[in-house]
Amino acid sequence: MRAVLKMIRFLLFIVKLLLAALIFTILGFGILIPLYYFYLKRKYRVDKLKNLSNKLRVGIFHPYCNAGGGGEKVLWVAIQALQKKYPKAEYYVYTGDVEVTPVEILDKVRNRLNVKLDKDVKFIYLHRRKWVEADKYPYFTLLGQALGSIYLGFEALSLFNPDIFIETTGFTFVLPIFKYIGGCKTACYIHYPIITNEMLKRVSNRQSLYNNRGIIARSPVLTMGKLIYYHIFAWAYSLAGQSSDITLVNSTFTLEHLNTLWNRNLHLVYPPCETDQLKSIEKDPTRPKNIRIMSLAQFRPEKDHPLQLQSLYELREIVSEEMFSNITLVLCGSCRNSDDNRRVKDLKDFSKHLSLENNVEFKVNMSYRELFEEFKNSYIGIHTMLDEHFGISVVEQMAAGLIMVAHRSGGPLLDIIETSEGSRLGFLAQTPDEFAHIIKFILHLDQGEISEIRDKARASTERFSNEKFHEEFLRASEPLFK
């Protein structure tokens, strides 16, 4: 009997404990969190009212503003456009490049991206950037980076609360912080959806890729778990996207996916590409003796540089030894961090493994002047990223007169390269064997065919010029400044 009473008392204790936990949870989520939200909202609104400056303050969130890639080109040309249209406004860039001075950042913008600003911008240095880096989260990477971006966003807001907030890197989860707590007008320029229907299909089909581990692809249970996780994340991503007053996207690929995910009005604004200066490069239609195949992309895993080396390996099998000895693949691109530097070393090792070291050059972190010289000297361009959101480097190589071979997906397929006979602007491929056979085909085209493709490709790049970007970006963002 005593044992039964003890058991009843213990069960009653457990029930009371659970009820207490439930009450505290309800108090936390139902009362304390809303109170804290209203406290923060009032705090930042009051701080904003205390600002004595009568100038409009524009904050642009780009934690990797010193990376020197296509996304950074969009950032700086957007600021250039805004400075010309709204010269009285003040412009601030949130960056995690704490080891670099403002002068060094702007020098790199001029020298590597060839963008000159009318006046200097101010920088808000963030110290929590490490929390948005993928290597911090070997598992649940998307969720980890999303939570990390929220943490980083709160740091950014605590340091500076602007009137207009523009997010330009894809960290969409910071938008609700600045809109609902900071009281800002908000906008974003989306280069690539964090999650897409294509990603869901690949997981569902159990396809192993850089963002879907082999162990998950091989397991039906883990695949189902990942699909549930992706669907929940897609819902949260869509919810965060509703915080953007104006949303700009860089390509048809991104537009189609975000239309499905966010279901709201979007503005298609192609990114700015260096076309005018590159189109001035004179190209001889005759095939040069030394054939340089140019690759231009940051050394990131999704750019799939190994596919380029595999394509070169396949090319060696189908052209004469004499011709191949005069072919050089030139890999040009920037490195953001130690992981990218390690990637370059791995690529060098891979080229040696394939016995291609005499036919491959690596040009890392080049200045724009050095890059311009490579545009002059190269004959063919190659780009191998699967589902490249747009492809600024593809457009720039076409403008420079290179005969372009890009991956048959994403922006190159939907926006840039027309392949039908009579309207051909370049070529599309998927496998190493396809890339190799297309390159061989290009090498055997006559002068007239090369000139026709080159001239049409160069003319087509006008729709992606800096001036066109200025015009479209300013038109889409104008409601923020009214």
C-alpha cells in the first residue's frame, strides 16, 4: 500500500512539474517575448528619432563586401547608382571584413571590380560573421546559417539603425529584424534562392551532390527526414521574404523559383556586367596557335572547377597531341578565405593527378588590369556551375569576344546563351565529354562562323550593361526613397 501511495505522489509531482513547465512556456512565448519585442521596437524607434541628422541614411547588408566576386559587383554598382540619383543621402555598408580598412576596401573595388564611387561610403564592422559560415554547421547547414544570420542581424541593428535597409547577399532572415524592430523600409536583391524546388527534387530522387551527402542519398529514412526539414525551412524562408517591401532578383531562374516560394511581386533586374570596355577588345577571327580557355569564377565548391579539369582531360583524348600541347586552361578567380585557398591547392593536385599541370594555369585574386589582359589573350570561355543563378562572368567573356561554353542550366540557359542555329550566341553542355566535344567543334570552326557567333554574342550583352542596371535598379527601388 505504501509503495502505491509513493508512486501516486511521484506521479502527482511529475504532473505538477509538467504543468509548471507549461505555464512558464506560455508566459515566455505569450507574454515575455511579446513584451521584449515591443521594448526593442520602442527602443530603436526612439533612438532613430534622436538622430539629429536630416539626411536620409541607407544601410546595405553585405558581410563579405571585400570578396571581389559578382555579388560584390552588384553591391558597388548599386551604391554608385544610388549616389548619383540621391547624392544627399548617406550610405553605410555592414561588413564582416574587420581586418580590412575602408581605404583598402574601396581601393580593391576600383582595382579589381573597376567601380569608381562618387564619394566614400561608411562601414559598419560586424564581429559575428563567423556564425553565418557553412563550415560552422556540418549538419543542418541551412538552419544554422539562418539562425546565425539572425544573430548577426541583431548585431548590425544594435550598431546602426538606418532609414532604408537593403540586403544584398541572400541573408533574408535579417529583413524582419530591420522592418519590425528597427522600423526601416526594406528591400533585397536576391542572387540565388536559399532553397529551391530543384533542391527538393534532388533530395527526393536521392541524388548525391555537394549539398546532399551520400549517406543521406542512400537512406530512404534520412531522405524523408531531410525532405520534411527542407519543406519547413522553405515555409520559414517564405515568411521572412514577406518582410521585404521591394524584392529584386537577378535572373529568370531566381524569379521562377521565388515566385513559387514567396508568391509576391518581384522585379527582374539583371546584374551589371563590364560590357562597353570589353567589347572594345579587338579579336582576330583566325584561330591562334596558342589557345587559351578562360574560366572566371570564385573558387567555391558550387562552381565545379573539377568538371573543367575533367573536360580538359577528355579533350586530350579527342584532339591531336600537337594541338593539345598548345591548349591552356586558365582558371581565374578570387579566394574569400582559407577554405577557398585550400580548394585551389586541391585543384592543383587534381590537375597533376590527371597529368594536366602543363596545360593549366591558376590566376588567383587578379587585379582588373590583369584580368583585362587575360580577356584579350583568351579564345574560348568555360563556365561549369550547375544552376548558376545568372552568370556575370559568362556575359563578360562573351562581351570580350570569347566563344562561350557554359553549363546547360540556370542563367546561362534561361537568360544569356541562345543556341539555335542562325541565332547562336555560344554553346551549352553538361558532362565532361560534352564540354570536350564542343570545345573540339569550336576549334574546327572557320573564320566566318567564329566571327558570326562572336558578333551576335557581343551585341546581346548590351542588355546586361552597367548603364542598364543603373536604370532598372533605380526604377525598382524608387518607392523606398519617396
